[in-house]
Amino acid sequence: MMATVVPPAPVREDLSPFPTGPGTAAGRYLRDFWQPVALSTDLAPGEAKPLKILGEDFTFYRGMDGTPVITAPGCPHRQTRLSLGTVEGNDIRCLFHGWKFDSAGACLEAPGQGGTLVQRTRVATYPAADHHGLIFGYFGAGEPPALPDIFGFSKKYGRDMENARVHDVGTYRRLCNYYINVENVLDLAHVPFTHRLSSDPTVTEVGFSASVGVVRDITIERSELGIKAVEVDADGYPTEAMVILPNAMHLIVGQRDGYLEQVAWRVPVDDETHLSFQVTTLHTDEPGAERYWAYKERQGALIAKYPDTEICAEQILRGEKSLRDFVDHPLLVNIEDHVAQMGMRFIADIGKENLAQSDKGVIQLRRMFMSRLADYVSGTPNVVHTW
Ligand code: FES
Ligand SMILES: [Fe+2]
């Protein structure tokens, strides 16, 4: 009797969390949420810049009254980059032939052209807003949801970010797929090893508390918003890490001065690079806050000694340097995470992993993320936008 050959299950390329370009399943999922695209301070009034997010190019500028505007990358006339243009009031005038567009995308002037052309010409614009020191953009279809209520979220989970003594905002670029860093949020077992150097008070000035440097069991909690991992049996402040689907996170982690509470996003630039944006607070006392800001002030000169952190990480990955060469780098924690995650490189290898007991948060997250993607593919999105 002939053996029945069962064909392998088709590879659902569209169900991968990794590609986020236009039309991909994960790309549609992420576009359904506000995404931070820059620090608010990255763009001064009257400034225009190119922007790349989710594998797509855009232009963004800030009107003279401070309003952030995101548009399609090219001018509707001959498609040169609109970011080369000049901001006039809250409008932008193209460098090439001077066509001018308002912040809603309407053409206001096209020098030397007829009036009907002006009336029917538009550049696409996308909702944009400053929120918690970040510029957010919305790239989905239809009306955007409410902006994430970070302080309300913190209160809902028994914390109080709003009244923490230190508030800070930051960003970094990492040369790997965003999803690797989303999963990393729930991988608490990496901390004692990946961050061995930066957790050592004999090596670095501020950083994780000693209690962070111990591998502990975690409990996993599921909610409609995502997956949360909480350390069991921690002394001091147990680490709590939650992925707020699809690509945001909330973190509580002990510091030498009190504890840190952070909300962050991992935002794809393209499929091999992402940006992280962090709204960070430190729950500490007055001396702890002073130490934080004094250290931060000294950081500038130290950081200037080195190339960007992702370049430092590439030097280590090529074997030219080691983490020990960066022990006085104020962003050593980042470099440690860079090398571990950039070392994983790209997800083609995801099937080669051997997920274990300490990966239960990662496993749960992957299931939930994939089931949400399947909902997108089937046309029945099942998402919660409100934090
Ligand atoms: S390309 Fe912009 S005005 Fe001609
Ligand atoms: Fe880390």
C-alpha cells in the first residue's frame, strides 16, 4: 500500500511578526496603534526632516507654532523629498519648484500653474501629536484611537508614574528586528548574565540593584492588553515586565536608588532595524534624584568619547572589541542588550531555538501575538487600543 504523503503545512509568511512593511500582517497590526517616531526635541519649530518608520518613508516637520506634521515623503509635483522644503507658518514649500502645502495636505500655491491644479492637488498627511515628550504618528486606516494614557495606566496597576521624582525620556537605535526586543521584555532570565557588567557596582556608577542579578522563577499573567511577567521571591523590588500588545511595554525594576518605572515602544524602522522610545521615571528620594541628574550631566562627555552604541555593539560582534572596553560607557546596559539581540540577528533562525522553562513569558507572548495577527489576516481584528 502506498504511504500517504502529508504535505507540510504551508509557511504563513503573512503570519510572521517580523516583516512590518506596507501590506504585511504585522505591519497592519502595528499601524492600528499610535507609534512614537521621534523625541519631541528632535524637531524644532520650522524644521523639516525625512522619516522612516515601518519600512515606509515619510516627511515630518514642525510648524512655526509647534504643530508636528507627517506627510508622504515626496512632493506631488515631481516627487522630490518634501523634507528638503521650507516651513512657512504651519505650511511647507517644496524646494524644487515652490509648490506649497498646508498641514492638512492641501495645495495652497503652485507658482506658474493654473488654479484648478492647485485645487485638486494634495499630499497625503498622517495624524501626528506630541505626547509625553515624544512625537507620535498614526499610520492606520480611519480615525486614530486615543493616545496612550501612560499615567492612568500606571495608576491602574497600583503605581504612580505621574508623581515620581525623576522623569526622563530617551531613545536608542538597535540593528535587529523590533520583535526580538519586544520578546526580550519578558525574558527576565537574561538580566543576571547579559547585564553582569552593568549590574556590578564596582564597575559602574548607577544601575540595577544587586537583587536584579539573580535568576528567579517568574509568574505569567495574561490580560486583554498583553502578557506580564513578575518575579517570584525577589527581595527589594520584584521586577515586573509587561508587553502591551503589539509593541509597547511597562517595566518595574529595582535600581540602586529606589526603582525605575518605564513605558517604552519598540518601533520598526525597517525589518532589520528598530528604534526604542522610553518614558522613564525613577521612584526615589531627593538625594537619589540628585545623583541621577548629576550622573546624567556627566554622561554627555563620556558618551562623546564613543561612536553610537549600535556601532560599539557591531565592533564587539565582529570580535574587534569586548564589553570590557565599554565599562565607563554610561549606556553600557544598552550595549549589553545590543550585542545579545543583534547577535540573534534576524528571525530566519527562530525555528532553531530551544525555548525552556524561563522562556514561558516569551512563549505566551508569541502565542498571543500570533493569534492577534491571525485575526488581522481573517479581517476580524481583536485588539484593545485603550490603555
Ligand atoms: S517637485 Fe515639488 S514643486 Fe516641483
Ligand atoms: Fe536587557
